[in-house]
Amino acid sequence: MSTGEGAVVDGGNSGLRRKARFALILGGLTAFGPLSIDMYLPALPQLTRELGATEAQAQLTLTAVLVGLAFGQLIAGPISDAVGRRKPLLTGLALYLVATVLCALSDSVYALAGLRALQGFGAAAGMVIARAAVRDLYSGVEAARFFSSLMLVTGLAPILAPVIGGQVLAHTTWRGVFVVLTVFGVTLLTVAGFALPETKPKQWRQPARLGATFRTFGRLLAEPSFLGNALAGGLGMAAMFAYVSGSSFVLQNIYGLSPQTYSFVFGMNAVGLVAAGQINARLVGRVATESQLLVTALVSASIAGAVLVTAAVLGLPLPVLLAALFVMIASLGFVMPNTTMLALADHREVSGSASALLGVNQFVVGALAAPLVGLGGVGSALPMVLVMFGVVLGSTVVFLTLGRRRRTPTTVTTRHHSTAQEEPDAVHGGVHGDRE
């Protein structure tokens, strides 16, 4: 496989199988965070009663895992640039397992909150290193297609996780949720340990210095293209968070959908999100560039947002609202992989650090949307649709003003400048063979 612009995987069924295996492993790693957050949601009331906690204290355990996921990415990303991907990945997975087992044994809500922070910290390594590993091996069109393939997992994980959690609770207590997460973690640690070789060769690595790491962060954030695409992706994620946090109240309490009908609508929108990601993988490089597809998706989402606001203000029929919701959520299947690819495009040498900033940005910007919806109250659909429309419109403006301003490949680098011709070819169908 060449690691130049638009890497090509070696041909034949063997190469396709290796690429599929690589996608499944990285998909599992990116699902760690959403599964750890959302599978736990149906268990909150039961946990609150059993531990004698208040609702606010129970919510603290959710805040803790989000904090762990955010800060863990900031640490794991730069470390993986210095020592390679495997060591910090396997260490993070091991930490996740220990923290998850202890969560299942907790008898205090505060102890549980601390362990949830450690759990998130360990899960963060999988999320940030999965993105960086893709950038190690692919660029241009191939990278955009691979990120689109990951949408199949990352799009379904936060939606299916509460359903899985509810089924677990039908047969056990809230502690059983952590037992299931432990089994998932053991499986992924085993598979990654045996089947995921190192993707960052030694000649691409950078010394692990705290000052240099912060300077790299600063240079990345000062680059308009990186910042514009990172913010565009984060605001796109905010639209998703607003939808997830507000749709159950809007569709059930205001429009009168039953829980079963709401679940069907939620599932259809999830199918739209995943399908859009797969369509993006087919179109990019054949029909349009990542930038062209992203602009089309952002404009479509903005129009859908305007329709949502109009429907809420004028009290238009429910099918109008549902159709606009479907278009907006499906559009995010184009937004997320393309903003990720464009942000990481010129940063192969520091892709771990760049991936860390992307992940933190998505959690921080995205998580702000949920309380904004709540502050508007649950008596109207307007707070949810206004937030969704506002953040998508902001994403469009940010990308058009900053994200399309591409730099030369030497603006944000370390001392080791390299070109596509100088980069060593990957072996074994797209991954480097050493398992350090």
C-alpha cells in the first residue's frame, strides 16, 4: 500500500479482508466512548435508588466519564505520536478494564464517579488512536472513504447503546451493564493485541515533550483550515446532541408519539445517518471532493433546520417535522467524516495530537447543546429546533470562512518534514508489521 495522497490497499480478496478487519477493530475502538456513556443511561434511576444518591449526584457520574474522555484524548494523542499507537492503546484498554470492573463493585456514588472518570480516560485512547491510525495509513480520497466506513459503527453505537442497556437491565441490575462493558473491553483488548499491528513507524515519531506538545496544539489551533474543520465538525456533533437530548420530549410529549413509535422514528433517523456515511464513501473522489460534499451536506442541513423552525413556529403537520429531521440527521453522515478528513489531511506526523483536539472539540462543543435545549423548556419543539438550526448554520459559516482555506503542507509541522514520496510504504495490506 502506498501512503501517499490517496493510498491504495493491495489488491485481491486478501487485501479487502485485511481492510475490513482493520475497519472493524477501529470501529470498535471508536464505539468505546458512546457505549460507555449511553448504555448506562437506562440504569440511572435504579442506581440512584440503590446507592442512596440524589439525581444530581447520579448525573455527576455521567459528567465524570465525559471529562475522562476529553482529557484522556489530549494525553493519549500526543503520547501515541511519540511512542507509536500500540503501547498507549493497549495501556488505555487495560485501564478501562480495571476501572469498569471496579465500577461494577462500587458502593458509593462518589467512588463510582471517580472510577467513571478513569473509565473514560482509558476509553479515550481507543477513540483518538483509531482516528490517528487511519491518518497514518490513508490520505485524500481513501482516508475520507475509511472515515465514512467508521460512521457505520460510530453512528449506531450511541443509538443502540441505550437499547442494549435496557435489555441488560431486564435480566440484571445496573452493575450488569458494567459486566457487559467489561466483556466488550476484554474482547477488544484481545483482538487489538493480536490483530492490530503498529501503524506509526519510528521515523515518523516525535519526541514526547510537554512544551512541544502545547506548541503543536497552538499551531494547529492557529491554522484556519484545521480550526475551521474542527469547529464545523464539533457544531455538527452539537446538532446531534441537541436531537438526542430533546427529541424524546418533543415527539412524545408534544406530538403524542408512543414510545414504540418514537423508537421507530429514532431508528429510521439512525439508518439515514449511517446510510449517508456509506454513500459519502462511494461518492468522494468519484463524483465530488470532500469539500464539495461537505458544502452540499451543510447547505442541506441548514435548509432542513429552517424548515424545522418554521414547522415549530407555525404548527405544521408532524410529517413535515419528521422529514426535515431525517434530512438534517442524514446530512451529518456527510459532515462528520469529511470534516475529520479535511482537518487531519496535512498532519500525518502529528495526527495523534490533531486527532486529540478533534475529539475534545466534539465533546466540549457537542455537550453544550444539551443544556441549551433544556434551558428553553420542554413545552415546545422550538428550543430543540432552534439549537439544531443555529449550530448547523454556524457550522456552515465556519467551514466556508475558515475550513476551505488550505495551507501549504509545511505550516504546522515538527522538525521532520516529509513528503508523500519520502514516507515509507506500509506493508501487510495497509498496516506496518512491527508490534512494538
